[in-house]
Amino acid sequence: MEINEKMIKNILTLRYDPTLETKKKKLSIEDFQPHETSNHLESIEKTIIQTIKNKLGNEENVSVALSGGIDSVLVTSLLRKALPKIKIEAISIKFADSIDETKIAAKIAHKLNATHHIIPIENFLEELPKAISIVRMPFWDIHWFHVVKTAKKFSKSLVSGDGGDELFGGYAFRYDKFLSNISPKMDYLEKTKLYLECHQRDWVNDQEKVFGKKAKFSWDEIYSQILPYFKNSSSPIDQVFLADINGKLLYNWMPLNQSFHSYFKINAVTPLLSDHLIKIATHLPNKQKYNHSKNIGKIPLREILSKQIEPGLMSSKKQGFSVNTVNLWKSHGKELCKYYLDNARIIEDGWINQEWVESNFKKLDSDLDVRYVNKFLGLLAFEIWYRLFVTKEMNENTTLKI
């Protein structure tokens, strides 16, 4: 198999690959020209409900990914509103030694008359070879694999709230850092670097040393793929929105999820990613999506949801299916990385720097820096991908166990 070196460098640095071909086209800054409207909340709600009716009008039961966060709860509540008689199978994942969102999700499921299923995941990495064999790319964060595999047991369709963060300004913690550090004197490249600085968990301080000579890593190559989103006269926050949509949403979440949907032959219903709602969301003035002074995002979704669910049922913190990678490292990740990277094919063949792996693996014994933990999980995924598709010595049904 011929290796796409750009894909490898992008995924291990950005956690997405903008060279992929996707079903959704990239957006441009013109898509963010504001259209003032007095009834945007009504338009958003109607669009979500109509999408649900169009996709599920003839179904008797449906699965829903319910994390307990704003997006999944909103979509589930409007699903119940649109189709009062449909049987809802709500699926939540409970990762070992991570934030337990299932208690909130259970309350929401009960409120909306949905059957709640909690899927406990002890070793998040156990089925990594199978998941990578499906997506055919070296990604380690494959939680959606578990969601779709479970959903298939209950129905032929799966509803999710994908896209809410990117379309309606949900990454408030990053926006605040970006806007607090930006300066009018910054040029396009400086803004690009600042944007990447707000994504610190995707790369490490010595990122260029991670790679071997064969990879020919260059920060300039990485910058060149993001700089166009800041090379315009639009507002800084709209530039960030543009970069976010044209980043992980288009080239990580969507292609990975679509691969799992296709493999398990399940109909994906993503009301927040309908073409019409994307148009509404991107043309909303940024102040209607994100309030910098209060550092609150997803304002329209919050307002619509407040009419469906009592505020006391919702968590004030940002929710979403996520695993605590530091605890994962302690329980399974360290030993698995030691086993597979001690004699790594990606090191033998010159893609990854052995010295960096050895020195930083030792450092993690005294300093469990989440950025370096995540990087090692990325290298583990690369090694598994390499053994599956390049050396072809691993079977996709191999399970990663200590």
C-alpha cells in the first residue's frame, strides 16, 4: 500500500486530514456574511423538526446518541416533539475512569419517554484494530464505533446532534483564548499560529521531532492548509468558525462517522448538518451564536432547548462522549504503547523518530502531560494502521489487551 505522507502528518498534528475527499464541500468566508433575522430560533427549530420527519416519518423505533450535552438533548427532545409515538432507544457510553455523563442522560431519557441503554467501556482501545480497519485511517478516538455498533442492535436508524459545536459556536473555551490573545497588528500567519495554539491537545511542543526523516515534516506545510481561513477581512471569530468547520468537522468527525454508518448499514440522521440548517447557522451574525463577554456559545440551541427541558436537568458544563486519556494511559494505554511501539514498524521504516518515542515515554512516568499521552495514543493508532494495511501482519479482529 502506498503511504500518503500528508495524511499521516496531518492526522498526527491536526487530528484530521484536509486532503480527504468528503461529501460536504468546504465553506468559504462568503458563507458567513450575516443575514439579520428576527425569527432565527423558529427557523432553526422548524428545520430540525422537518429534517427528522423527512428522514424518520415512517419509522416505529429509532436509536439516539444521548450524551447529556446540549446538542444531543436538543435533537432528542425535538425528535419526541416531531414524532410523539416513535420508540426512542437512547444510547450513552460510560468510559472507565472518565466523567460519567450517564446520570444526566438517564434523567433526560426518562423525561422524554426513551428507553435508556448505558454501554460501559472498560478498555477504550480494545477494538482499535477493528475500528481502524473500517475507517482505513490511523485515528485513535473511535468512540463512535461503539455507539453505532450498539445502535444497530435496536434500530436501522441513528439520530445524533453532530455539528452543533462547529455551526453554533460551542467551543467557548477556545474562542476566549483566541480572542483574548489576538492583536490588530497580527498578520495572517500569526493568527494561524494562534489558532493552532488554541488546539494544544492535538500536537506537542516538539512536534517536529516526533517524525523520522522519511516523513519530511514541516510546520510551514501545516500552516499553509489553515492560513486561507484567516486571509480575509472578516471578523476574527468568524474566521475561527470557518476554520473549525473546515477542520475536524469536515475531515474527522464526518468521514469517520460515515465509515461506521456504512459498515454497520445504519441510516444516519444528523438534523444539525442538513444543508438548510448549515446555511442558516453560518449566516447568523456571530453575536447571536457566541457571547464573548459571558463566554457562552450555542446561544440559539440553548434558547430553543430551554423551552423543551427544564434547566435543572441539564449540566452547566460542556458535555459529549469523551474518555479521560490520562486515566486510560494508566489503566491500558501505557502497556499497550510499550508493547506495540518497542518494536514499531513505523520506527523501523523511518516514519517516526525512535529517540523521541523512547525519551518521552520515560518522561510520562513522572509527568503525565495529557498532550504527550494523546500523542502516544496517536502513534499507537498509526502503528496499528501500519500493521493492518502496510505490513499486513495484523488481523482486523485482533483485540488490544494487556
